[in-house]
Amino acid sequence: MVAVCITSWYTPLAMWKAPPVVDVRHKLGLSQRAFARLLDLGWQTVASWEQGIRSPLGPARALLRILDKEPEAALRALRDDAPVKRRSKP
């Protein structure tokens, strides 16, 4: 068995700083309600993030980073209604 060290490239999600939600939303040109629908959230959640009442955690933080850094790819994935292609088992 070979041991693999992943610490050189792996940063725990808790260490990531989420980009400002309002900046990501404005970059995408969406209202709070449209942004909430895109992320399958209530608009109140988006509003509370933007007002600093709450902070996005875990998967939401990761998704915000993806939307900030690769908005076109993220929007394609989130808006794609096509069935997911699965690899066939050998």
C-alpha cells in the first residue's frame, strides 16, 4: 500500500474565506431573489448573508467561491437541465 500526503494541496473548507455575497451576486447581475432561486435558498438567507447577520457555511461557501472565480462554468452547471452523463462501469 502506498501512502499519499494530501496536505500540500488540500486546504480545509473552514480555512476558505467566502467572497462577499453581494459582490458575487452583482457580478452575476442577479437580484437577491433570483440569486436565492439559483442557489435553491430562501431570499431571506441571501439577505442575512449580505447584511452580516449570518455567514455562508460549508457547501454554500464553496459554491460562492466557484461562482466568484468561474461564474460561466458554475452557471452552466446550475442551469443545465440536461441529464447527467454517468460513466459506465467496466
